Amino acid sequence: MSGTYLGMPSFPKAAHEAVGNTTLRANLRHATHTIRDKRAKAVAELDDWALLREASKQIKDHTLRHLDTYLVQLEEAVTAAGGVVHWATDADEANRIVTHLVKETGESEVVKVKSMATQEIGLNEALEEAGIAASETDLAELIVQLGHDRPSHILVPAIHRNRGEIRDIFAKEMGEWGRPAPEGLTDTPAELAEAARLHLREKFLRAKVGISGANFMVAETGTLVVVESEGNGRMCLTLPETLISVVGIEKIVPTWRDLEVFLQTLPRSSTAERMNPYTSMWTGTTDTDGPQAFHLVLIDNGRTDTLADEVGRQALRCIRCSACLNVCPVYERAGGHAYGSVYPGPIGAILSPQLRGTASEIDASLPYASTLCGACYEVCPVAIDIPEVLVHLREKVADQGGKGHRLEKAAIKAAGWVLDHPGALAAGERVAAKTRKLHPKKLPGPGAGQWTNSRDLPEMPAEPFRDWWKKNRT
């Protein structure tokens, strides 16, 4: 996975700073509560939601078990339809391929559909280094790009910004990237949307190269699918002469019939809509319509390693709906930037450490960025048991060692010895009872002390239970 976000502090440090930002917390609370309430109503409309959820899970699991077969079928279908397939082992290789393809066209500017895969590999930065300007066309991604910011949500990358902040960004930055914002721009949604539309329209009409991701790829026909709400994606997919799609290898489904299931579950889980306003599908190239050259760049970037983990591989079912973020109490208070990855929230806490490994401080801390309340599993449309994977990854991190984990193992070993020797346990209980007035109410140290920062230790009884039992029940 790209190192774009590496070097950030561990999640506890970043979250501690984020929770002190009252504006951020207010923006997040308002947005996440609104989205999740709407989603709950949209899902409740379907009597067979549980069956759709189970079908989504089984389709994804079947596809992942036979991923090699379906990827070959996809490549053959895309090639037969006039497209060219490229394989990228990691982010660097993917960036080299895309940069080379753009340079071959002679263009120095591209327009982009919202794509988490391109954010994951740091494509915009790689293109910039090569002298190629990449313009985000999704409204929220545009806000993030103009604000020299990072996305903080899977579905709504600028969820941490309010209307006033967006107005200031447009007024200050739009002129540096193209058409400036209108004079006297206010923070009303209609005016902000119109400013973005005017700014982007020039780019749509000028760009010869478009770059996209894909929500799904259909193996039987080589068809790619993008779902969106604004129409910017369709402009990028149809107007340029060359289209380059960068997609993770797990985004494949075997047949059109399988796709039908996800086109019901994704919009309701993400935008709380019965169907997406724009569902764009393309298969290769045609002589009379759309881009005349199509390239599909399939990226691994840690996915094969994730697939090898029998517990962790379920993270690859993810369809990027963001429902888990909107119900997570940790995400609501810490925001997306604290996760140090393009994938924030509960899904990011299990996906990023698998794609990137747990060698860095931030990736080792992400499996602990959860209360294990299970709300994320309950809303996941593909039934990813995120708490199960979090605990699984915590075990892996603990096995790596480190000061905190060594102390924990020593404490568990000592506790095991005491529990195996009843006499020692009874003597310790009597000593603890007799010295109870001297006990502190909070534990010292950065580790155990964190537990008692917001709670007192339970008071020790005046008499151990064993002694009380002998007196009263023998």
C-alpha cells in the first residue's frame, strides 16, 4: 500500500488531538447521525434485506475462493472487447503504468472519477511528480484537493468540513486550479454547487484523458461499473479520448446476476437511496461512442497477502459503502484523519494493517481503534465480522512483541502462576484486604493508568470472600 499516510502518529495520539477539535466533532456528529438515520429507513423498506446481505456475503466469498479463475476470465473479456489489461503488484508499479499511459497520449492534464484505489496508491502525487495535473471532479474530493487536505470518510471525503469552510476554500483556491469562484460567493449549498459545476465544466470539455476506479467488474463480459450521485463520473467516463481505470483485484463479481444483488445493497447502505442516480457501465471500446482507448490496471498491493489469511480475508468483501463509519462511536469522535489511511473507520482498522502490514506504529495501533461494540458488523451489507478480525489482528500485533506487550505477557504469566497455587492466592487476598486503605484509586503508568483516567479502581472488601465463606457457609 502507498506510504502516503505513513509517518503519522499512532491512532491514540492522533485521536487525542482530534477529539479536542470541537468544530470537527460537531461536523462529524451531525453528518454521521443524519446519514445513518436515513440508511436505517431505506434498509427497512426491504423485507428481504437479511437475504440480500447473506447473498452478498456468499457471492463475495465464492469469488475470493476462485479469484484466479475469474481474473483470467475478466482479462480475456476486456481484451476481446477492445481494452488493454495491465497487472500491478504494488503501488509503485501501478503508478508507473498509469504515468506511462498518460505520457503516451501527449497530454499533461487528466480528470478523475472519485477512486479510493488511486488514493490508496498515491496516484495524484505520482502524476504531479511527472508533470501531469490530476483534477478531482467529485464535489467532496474537489473540496479536499483545493483545501490541500486529506479525505476523512469513504463516501463523503469532506465530511469534516462545514459550509463556511468550503466557501472559504473555493474563494481562495479555485483560481489557482482553473476558473475562479464567482464574486460574492456565499455558503448556501446551491451557490457552492454552482461554483463547482462552472469550475469543473471547463476541465471536462478540455481533458483528453480520464482516470477512474470501479465499484464492480463483471467477469463474464469484462464490464466495469461505477455508481455515483453527481454525474461527474459519467462526464469523465464518456468525454475523454482515453480512459484508464485503476481497480483492486477484489472488486470482481462473476456474472451480471451477481451484480444485481449489489446494486440493491450498495446504494441503500451508502447514500440511503433505493438506487444510485448515476450507474455507469462500459465494456471495452466502440468506434462511435466514448473513449477510443481503454486501459484497465488491476492492482494487488497487499490483497493477495490478505487473501491468504483465513480470518482477515473477509475484509476483501468490502464494497466501500461506509455504513460502518457512520455507526462507529470511535470514528464519530476521532474523525477519519486519525486512522492515517485512505480507509478510515472500522473497515480501515482491519484493511489498512493487512494491506500495509503492522510494522509501523500507526498500523500496529489500528486494530485497537475500536470498542468492539459490534455496531459495524450489524450494518455491514456484506456481513464482514469486523470485531472478529480486529481481535485476530490484535493477536498478530501482540505476537510481534514490543514493550507494552512484553509487560502484559509477564503479568499474565505471573497471574497464571498465582491462580495455579491456591495458597498463594489466599495469602495475597488477605494482604490486599488488610492494606486496602493504602490502595490508590488510580493506577500509575501510561499503560494501566489509561484505564483509570476516567474510572476508579473497585474498592477492596474488608475480608476476602474465601474467609467469609468459611465463616458463614461451612
